[in-house]
Amino acid sequence: MWKCGGFEFPCGAYIMGVLNVTPDSFSDGGLHDSAAAALEHAERMLDEGADIIDVGGESTRPGSAAPGIEEELRRVLPVVTELVRRGACVSVDTRHWEVARACLQAGAHIINDVSGFRDERMRALVAGSDCGLVLMHMQGEPGTMQDDPRYDDVVAEVGGYLCRQAALLEDLGVDPQRICIDPGPGFGKTFEHNQRLISHTGQLAQLGYPLMVAVSRKSYIGTATGIERPADRDEASALCAAAACREGALVARVHNVAATAHAFAGSKRAVIALGSNIGDRCARLDAAVRALRRVPGIWVYSVSSYYESEPAYREDQAAFANAAAVIETLLSPAELLDALHGIEDAQGRVRLQENGPRTLDLDILDYEGCCCDTAQLSLPHPRLLERDFTVTPLLELLGSCTLADGRLVDRGQVACGKITGVLRHS
């Protein structure tokens, strides 16, 4: 449960629509910087399924400069006031207590502070209200946060920071059900840091607070998918958000509400097996993961360690490198299979010898809600449970796992393809 003034958000998946009333935000600066344009866009997002509108008057993109309190208020306050009058749940994206105070007086329901309520004046202000809070992690300040971000263990350090800041608020009497935490992807993190945080959503969701996923259009999405223009990253952003909400996030903060609602309603989770025993095996798996990330309609949520395994069924060949990937996808099983075959073909896959040597082998192990047995595709994969090189990576990624046909994944039926070591931790 997330309590936000007169609004409550119980367990589920909710959409917070981003409304930037700024001239310089990274993906939509200047598009909604008049009150009329901002309100029109807000109504569109509400019609498309937004549960919350997040109004921001300061760009916090890397290297950005603050506009000043008066200018920020000039941008946001008329929009906040009118949206409250219209009955919307309104969040204000600000790190300045003066802006937060004015917006709360105007009826705002949530304060979204990218600085993580570091300012004791901000903490005192929200403690005296019943608003919801978004407590975000940021290493440094917007102007310098991407200069040289470093962590020993980004998941543990970010989670620890969020819990400590939440404790400061609770010490002032803030109900923990008012606090939503945001690990802050892109705010003082490299791509690798962001990837670890996203793939450990389930761990962060167990910290005891509602969790937000806020990756929409960020450079992290662009690096993963190869999509350069932020505005073209909406489908990938939506699939990433859907995957994170599946793993326990409560709220997705997004620019494209319609794309996110579509992903929430229609995307499926699938598990892909990857294998190679010709050439530089790990490099081939790396290339396959990169290619998979660039397929429209697919978001690669997590990838297992790379394991070395004994060959199965035909022992007169080299040992394999194997891994598994969990994806969120809008593709049908047949479309997904075609995409996997295309990735295999790009690496010179030759299909002459069953269970023989191969540059790259990609299989759909399981696809949510799908059981089928045709000449082209059988799901779940009929030999999944007998192969150590599929069971071990799957259990690493998902722990307890039940396949689409109701079978539990465990080691009880493993009979071949024994894992002999770990080649690389992902």
C-alpha cells in the first residue's frame, strides 16, 4: 500500500505519467512548457491510463543547471493547482522545499524528491503533511552525478541509503506506507550499475517500501537497445517497466502512458537458453545477448552466469558454454522463434547434425501461458528438466519456478549436460 494524501495504491502496477513543464528536459523539453500545453498533455495521459501525473519544473538531466525557485514555481504551480482542481492525483518532482511547500498548499498529493530528502527542511515539511513521498537515490548532484560514479556493491549501497533516508523520515513520524523508494537509475550510475539495479528489482522490492521503476527513455535504455533518440525508446521503456512490476515494483514513472499500459496488459515473460561450443564461446553468447536486446518487442530483464557444461547426447564434441536469459516480450512464440533463428543465422549457425557442434544455439525454454507441440515449436521445451545446463541457469535467475504446463523446475530429473564450472558471472 502506498498512501498519498487522499489516494491509496494497494498491491498492483500503477502508471505515473511524466509532465515536464521545462524548456530543457532531456527527451521532451519545451513540448509542454506552457500551462495550456501541459494540461492538455496531462489529460491525454489520464485518458490513456495514468494513475498519477508527475509535474516537474527543473530538468535533472546530467549537467543541467537549476532554474531558481521563483522560475520553478512559475512553471509548476498553475499546472498543479488546476490538475488538483480536476481531481487528478498530482505528484511534484522537486528537490526544493519552497516549491514543495507551495504545491502542497495547492493540494498536491506526492512529493518526488530526486535528492532523497537530504534537506532537513524538506523532511520537516513532508512530516507535517499526509502526502506520499518518492525517495530517490542520487550519487552527487545533477550537474556532476555522471562524472565518475563508483560503487563496491551498487544494489546493497543504494538499498542501504534508501533505508537510512526512510528511517530519518519515520523518526519524524512519517508513516512508512507513505514512502515509495526509487533506486534512481541514471542518477550517478553507469550502464552496469543500472543493469544490476533493474535485474535485482525483486531484492529492492523486499526492503519494506513500495518501489518505483523510473527508466523511461533514459540513456540506460538507449545503451541496452541501441536506440539513439530518447523518444524512440518508449516500447523498450514500457517492457522494462512491465518486467520490473512483475518482480515487485508498484509504480512505473513513464513518458508514454499508452505504450506502458499496452505492455502491462499484453507482454509475456519468456526464458531463453543460449549455448555455444565453437570458437570463442563466451564472446558468442555476449553477441547473442546484445542482438537479443536490439530486437523490437523484447526487453532482456536478466542474464545468468555463463556455465561450462559437458555435451549432451553426443559426447564426441567440445564442452559448451551455456546461459539463460529472462525476457519480457510483446512477440508471439512464433515471432520470438523467428527472431532467435535470425540471431543464430547471423553467427553462422548450420543445422546439419542434431545435438551436434554449433556456433550458437538459442531455444525458448518457457513462454508464459503457452503450451504447444508442433513441428516448429514445443513449449515448454520438452527436454528442459533433464538438462543440467538449462536447469542450473534457470534456477539461478528465478529460484522457484513453475513452467507454463504446471511442472516445477528442480534438479530431480537432471540426467545429462552436467555443469562443470562457471566461465563468467553476468
